[in-house]
Amino acid sequence: MAFSWMLTLMVLHALQAERLIEDFGGQVSLLQQHLVVGTDADDVSTSALEASSSDEVQLESLLRQAGEECPQSSEACLSILTDLRTQLWPYVQEEANWSGAAWLPSGMDSEQAMGEISCSQNKTMYYRHIWKSAGHSVFENLEQVTTHFRQDGMSYSEFCQNFNSLDDREHAAFTFVRDPISRFISGYAEIEHRTRDGVTQYADLATTLSQHPVGSPERAAAFFKEFLRTGINLDGHVKPQLEFLLPNGGCSVPMNFIGKTNSMEEDWTRMFRLQECSLSAPFDEHLGLHPNDQADKVAMEISLGLESDRATDSSGDVATNTSSELMLVEATADMRALVAALQQDRSKYLRALCWLLLPDFAAFNFKLPAACQQGQLRSLLQPRRGESDQQ
């Protein structure tokens, strides 16, 4: 029943977001239209920062290396990501009209989980959680299909040592990734929620954002500028996804499988099939919902025109849970505000974000938003996507 009212309320606010888009004058969504209005294609390609052929080749090489080394959690990953950040930052600066220095990639001790499963050979599955990528749902689904499941209180050090230990079981590591722009906007809504709740680590951010009304594009733009300045103090909710795969303390957990949140059920089944395991139950997307996940997902996907697997309650009744309804309303407002901020000034912040997150787009084979599919951004990503499509 709890999930039923959540779903119906999601549909209600999805319809509200659709009407919002109509209020923008019938514009189609950010990811479905080219937002460089009133400019010629030549205006984009004549940028003062248009890379020389040799610069582009070097960037392509670094993107390829990141896609190969980081999923293997190699020691080379950090230096590659650092080189990429340094070389991509001037493009971020130009797009966003930003003069600040780049904050550099770093690892973190994220949440981990492990569980045993019987396959052609007995195996232990090791999950490395990338924040804002359906992690809570993966945790609960993994617990459903494995035995001796462990999550709470397990540090990365213990997780990594167990993975690299010798025992009578095969060890397989996996994670799930999310469309980079979708994930960033979801991360923004999560941080906004925590900021308004008075979480101490966001006290400085709260002071900065307090100068602007809640749910306003100006507030969202201030958040984005703070992200450019500090990465929100390298906060995991908006940290680029490849950085979650870095080794910590000299210990590495190379990935055997990386799935995508937009195809969770199919990828979950495929992962266990590749491991020659028989699943006791299919992936259940209703398990382990984060309190903000559905609100974030629906509001963001409707506003941006991303594909949505929206569902509706068969009764057609509208839910009336006051606290959850408020959370949905707030999250929807936050999403609309950030969409508006990203659209401002010919989508300059969106393109800056595409440059910053380009390694994630390339490594995980995600498609760039329409406003980013131009000039060097497009040409740098095409070779990588072409290779991946052939695999």
C-alpha cells in the first residue's frame, strides 16, 4: 500500500511537470531540442578553445584509458582522471564563464555489500555502491538472492581485503551506473533536501543558498557555481562516477560487471547469467526505495524528457500521505529550478557539466544531451561510442 500511494502521487506530480513544460511556451525538453537558438553552427566551432588535432587525439586517448583502467580499479586510474580534469577544465571555464581552478578527482569509502550465491561454482558477489545510482534497491535485491549477506558497518578496507582473499569461492564484483546528467540533478535534489534539514556538513552551502528563494533557478545556479568551485566539497552525491571505482589504500576491486540503472532488470539477469548463476527471484525495483528516489526520478525525467518507467496505481486514487507529498512537491520544485538554471544563456551550464562529466559519458557509453551534441563534445565522444556499439 505504501508503494501504491507513492506511485499515484508520482503520476500527479509528473502531470504537473508536464504542464510546466507547456507553460514554457510549448518548448520540448532540454534533452530533446537544440537550445543554441539564434546562432549558426559556425559560431560554436569557432570557439577560441577549439582544440587542435593533436589536443583532440590526446583527449580521446585519455578517455579511452579511463574507460579501460578505472573499471579495473587500477592505480593508473587516478592519474588519468586527474589529467582529464586538468585538460577538460578550460572548456568548463569557457562554457560557464568561470575563472576558478579545477578541483581534482579523489576516491572515497562508499557503501559496499557482499553475499554468497550458488552457481556453476560457488561465488561471492561484491557490490560497490555508486551514490544516486539505485544503490538501496541493489542492496536489498542482493540480500534477497544471496546468503551470508553483509553490508552494515563494512568499510572499504574490509570489503577489498575479503575480495582479494583466497578461499574456496570465486569472487565477482559489480556496480550500476546512471546517466550522468540525470544523476547530477538527482544529487542536487538530495543535497537540497539535506541542506534544508540542517545537516551540519552542508552548513556553509546553506548560507550560500539562503540568499535565494527555495525552488528558484537563481538558487539552483548558485548551487552549480558552488559545485564548480569545490565539487560541493567532493560530495559523493555529485561526484563523477568513475571516481567511485578508484582503489583506496592501495587495495583494488576490479569490476566484473557494470550495469545501468535504466535497464536494471535486464542487466541484473544478464549479470548473473554471465556468472552462470541461477537467480531465485528477478530484480524487484520496488525493493529498497530511497526516500527521495521516486520523487527525484519522476520530476527530473518529466522535466528533461528522459524516458520514464512511470507506473500508476490501478485504482486511480490520489495518495494523501502529507509528509511524502511534501517531499515530492519540494523535489519537483528543486528539479524544475535546476532545469531552468541549466537552460539559461543557451544552456551554458549544461554544456559545462557535459565537459566535466565527459569521462563518465565515454566510459559508460551514455548519450550526450542534445545541447551538448555539437563541436568537440560530440566528436570526442563519437569514437568511444562507436567502439562500444560494436562490442
